[in-house]
Amino acid sequence: MKALKEFDIQFVGLKIGSHQFTYKVDNTFLEIFEFDEFNEADVHVDLKFEKKSTLFDLTFDIKGKVNVDCDISTEPFDLPIDNELHLVVKFGSEFNDENEELLVIPHGDYELNIAQYIYEAIVLAVPSKRVHPGIEDGTLDSEILDKLEELAPKQKENKEEKEIDPRWNKLKNLLND
């Protein structure tokens, strides 16, 4: 894909040692993967690429924010994300990505596209239940929250249930003996 060309790392020309790469990820990147759960994305990816004689050691540091809709109130909010992904790339006879921490690429390859790994790390950094911070601290004022509170089942206080039958008190004394 031409759109993901900037995520190709041509490792043949790199010297043995540590190399740094930085990437800026936004909605256009996520649209390539047909992912539309985020309203907006502003993510910064720092990649530490360690080239060794027989393998590559990649460490992705992903920080930023994504704008998502709250699962309770449907209000959009910015959700900070912070994730780290570690990947080891080795050479083998054929391509193999069955292990999530180990990638085997054929001996003849000269470049590595890391876009899929960045995409997965961003998506996995977002919790499955997204709750607006205003709901947790009670500062969000929303019509949907007011309606949910109005329709919530009311708890009836029954004094008869709160009073303990004196027979049970006698049974509690058996535990103390």
C-alpha cells in the first residue's frame, strides 16, 4: 500500500545498533484500516529499533489521545492513551506472525512495514468500556444521564427488613460460645 509507505523501515542500509523513528498517527492512518470507532486521533509513536546481527528488537512507545464517545452518555471526550509494545524480528525460511511478540521474516527481505503493529497497539490501548470522566466524578451535565437517573429503579426502604428478628440474635450467640 502506498499510503503506508512511510511506515516501511529499510533495515538493509542500517548499521548495527540503536535507531530512533517517530511517527504521527491521526484519522487518515486509521481510515486505511477501516477503523472508525474514534472521532479523532492524535497519537505520537516513538520506535526504538535495535539492529543486531541476527535479529531486530523493536520497542514502540505510544502516547496521545483519541476522541471517543462515552458508552453511557454518548458524549464525546478525549481519552488519553499510553501503551508500549515489544516485538522481536528474526529471519527464517518463510514469513510467520503467529506469535504476537515474535515475527519471522524471510531471509531475502530488505524492509519491514510496522503499520499493522502501530494500529494494533493503539486500538488495544483503549479500554473496552469507555466512560466519560465527568460521569465518574459527577460533573457531567447531560440530558441522557438525567433520563437514565429518572428511569432507574427506585429502592424502597422497608423498616421491617432492616429490623433483625430477635431469634437470629440468639443464634449469633452460638458462634461466640
